[in-house]
Amino acid sequence: MNEDIMFAHFIIIVSLFFFTIAVRGQIGTVAVDEWADVVDHTSFDSLWHSSVVRGKLLTTGWQSPAYVRYRASIAGARPSAFLPRARTAFWVNAYLACLLETMHLRRGYRSTVWDSLWDQRDTFDVASRKLTLNDMMNEAITISGTVGIVACLPSGSSRGAPLPSRAATARTIHRLLRDQLRRICRSERYLLYDPAGMFCNCRRFFTPSWRAYPRRHGASPNGSYPMLQRELRLRWPCMPGRCP
């Protein structure tokens, strides 16, 4: 009798042991910190905030100790192990950090070179890969799930989105995106709605949204380039309920 009781206790203990391991494994998978960032963005946030002065980017912080450390951290980062908010913030900040270098190194002639050349040619070490600025933009769009994230990805020229005043974090990425979109929508410099012609005049950085329009609405927006400003703006027919 005692042996049967001891054997039963042994079976119960073993069962509880394996059940505890299984529960801990599930908790370890689910209980990921929602606000955990891929890397620490604090130093870069301070550097970026001090570099954006009156809507212009000062590149004096390039190769500063804080900048060098941050570039090293994003070069060896593993963003795939984190949640979408953290990954989106990572790619936005990686883009901004590499843009700072590009703006500094190409300061003498960047205004004479079409933006799409160097954002598709210059490569940077990010997440153990060689990526261009255009690659980082595509990563940000894919991870965030919205082409609206381009509002946080300036090109460094007047053709691009306005410079964000702060870097992103997992906790602030949605607020940063909302603030950037608000700045764009409130400024006729970036977005101008023509109620008479039912057209929406947009800067060229809206191109990803224009390309994604058919997937969202099932029809082409019939976008055209005005002859006088074809390098600056796109035009969308803005039908009720069908604006991009």
C-alpha cells in the first residue's frame, strides 16, 4: 500500500514538474516587453534633437563618440527578435542615423544630385547587412504595415518629408508618426487639396502611397506629373471616399 502511494506521489510530482516547464516556456514566449527597444536609442535621440535646428539638419555630430557608438550598435543588432513597434523604431532611427552621414559626406554637391541616386547607391552596415537608405525605407514600410511611415523618413532635401524633431522608440513611434503626418497635412508645402479640380497635389515622397493605392482600393489613381513641377509633385484625383 505504501509503495503504491509513494509511486502515485512520484507520478504527480513528475507531472507537475513537466507542466511547470511547459507553462514557463509559454510565458517566456508571450511575455515579451511591449516597449523593449532593439537597441538603446537614448544617445541618438539627444544627438538628433540637437542636430535639427529650425527645420534644417546640422551634421556636426557625425563621428562624435555618441554617433560612433550608436552606429556600432545598429550594425550588429538583431531586430527580428523584437516586436513590430520596436522594429519599426529601429529602422526609422537607422535610416536617420545613416542619413546624417550621407548629408555630411555629400554636403558639397548633394543639391545637384537627384535624391534617388545616393539613397539607392550608398550602403551602410545595419543589422549585419549592407543596406541602402532605400532598403531601410522598405524595411520600415514592411514592418510598420503602412506606407505612411515615409512621413518619418526625410530625404534631407526640400522635396522630402520634414525632419522629425526626435528619434523614435517603441513607446513613441506611433506618436512620432502621428505628429509628422499632422505637420504634413497642415502644410500646403507638402499637401494641397484643390476642391475645384478635385485633385490632391502631393510631394514626391508620397510615391510609396501612390504605388500602394491599387492594392488598397482596387483601381489606379491615374496619377500624373504636372509639366511645370513634375520633379516636385504628384497629382491624385481625389474622389469622395477614394483619397489616398
